[in-house]
Amino acid sequence: MKARLAAALFWSLAFLPVSVPVSAEWFSDEQAIMGTQVVARLWHTDPEAGREALAAVMEEMHRINRHFSPYLEGSELSRLNREAVKASKQAPLSISDELAWLLAQSIRYGKLTDGAFDVTFGSVGRYYDYREGQQPDKAAREALLAAIDYRKIHLDAQAGEVYFGHPKLYVDLGGIAKGYAVDRAVAVLRERGIEHASVGAGGDTRLLGDHRGRPWRVGIKNPRSPEEVAIVLPLQNEAISTSGDYERYFINSEGERVHHILNPSTGASAQGVASATVLGPNSIDTDALSTSVFVMGVEPGLALIDRLEGFEAVVITAEGKVHYSKGLESPN
């Protein structure tokens, strides 16, 4: 994979192919789900079957949102956050197999990254309001730091039981659920025999096959001018996720960029990186890893990626400098 991606990255920037015209066999849909725009595109020779496949993708995305949105009072995630703090080892909370699996994956990434990825960041993150430009002050953040600790999610995944080890602990699956949803959507398409498709949800995209004989062209945005593309990658059968400080943010009274990717060790916005992009086989992994690399910073983040089989990364710093994992050669 590394050699292929290295060559492809250079090729993409030196010889960008002409866009393939959209034919009658390409079908697409776009809907607002999970707090972002979900975009699906697929190739099919049967218009009715193509439209049905798109509808199935969107229904699966809606289903996952109904279960795991922190903003829906009736979601299983909201129930988890209400009731797991009241549960105990003697009387744990019963949860679905799906939520148990997602929590297990979240804990696995917490361990892998030494806490740089931590779904309990929501213990503080829930008090940020990016639309209103509000954030908890330093004292409030520090008072809640003890609740940011994935190790206080006491999970028995096999039994489907869990309890929280801190009364203020709050889980937010925002760094992993969209990637999981994209993977599920691609699984739906595979079950229907689809061989060429792309599914994207915000910064998470997964590609099924190629673009009918040519690679899909996926752009990495310029973090300080998100309407512009900084790097174009030609990919196929790949997942790619980008975490950026330009997605949800505001500038505070001190001129600081306050964004939604929080450092679990401080409860404040992670500093130093403007965007982190990770490529790999599955979106759930690239989603979690892009957040992890962003929080860890350039050197530790890329060192992590270089240790993992089948993954690559591109990191753009706040100063605009681009860094690549070892398997990707800089085009310059």
C-alpha cells in the first residue's frame, strides 16, 4: 500500500486527470444527517436499484444517528450518559451489542494513543457552544478533568454491560461514530452488489472500488482557506478521514481559535495542528486516528501512524507546513 500511495500522490499532483462526465448510470444523494452533510454516489445499470441503494444508505445513516446522537434525548447514547453514572459494578447498565462494540473500539483507541483519543472528552466538551462562541473557563475545565478518562468506562462488552466510574463522566462518540456510519453504509452497498461508490459524512469518506477505470480524486482542504484544495489524492478501495480546526470553531476575545477537537489532558482545544488526514482500510479507524494524530501533534502522531500496518497520514500545521507519514513521499 505504501509504495502505491507514494507513487499515486506524486502522480496526482503532477498529472491531474480530466474529470469523468457523470453518465446516466451514476446516482447520488445528499442529506443532512449526524450534524453534517452525508453524500453518497454510486454506479448502477438499473436506475431503480440504484435509487433503492441510495435510500438504504441514507436510512442506515439515519438509524445510526437515532441510536448514537448526543442531541437526541431518546438515543441510546443519551440513555447511556443519563444512566451509566448511576449504575455500578453490582448493578451495571445493559446496552445493545452495537453500542458495546463501539465503546470497546473507543477504549481500544484510548489505549493505543495513551489517551489522546478519549470519548469521555464530552465531560468538558458538552459545555462548549461554537455557534454562540462560548467555552467553559479554565477553572470549570480543570474541575472536570478527572471525568475525562476512558479507563473509567467500565465495560463488559461480551455481557453488554457498563457503568461509569465518575459522576460527571459523559461520552461523546463524535470522533468515531461518523466513521462507523460510513463503514456501515458501504456494507449496505456491498450487500446489494455495488462495486463502485463513495460515501462521505463530513470529514470521513470511504471509497468502494474505483471511479469506473480511474481512481477517485479526493481533496484535502487548505485549513486556512477551506474552499480551496491543498492536496489531491487519487484513491480506490480506501477510507480517508480529516480532522480540522476549521470545522467548528470561533475566535475568542483574546484572538485564539477555539475549536471542537479537544485535548483530553487539558479540556481545551488542541494546539499546533490545523488538519490531520489519515488513510486506511476502514473509516471507523481513520476517523479515530485522524483525531488522535491531531491531538498528539506532528511527530508523535506520525510516529503512531508509521507503526500501524496499512495506514498513512498527511498533517498540516497551524503555520501551514505539510508533513507526511513515511509511506507517502512529498511531491515537492
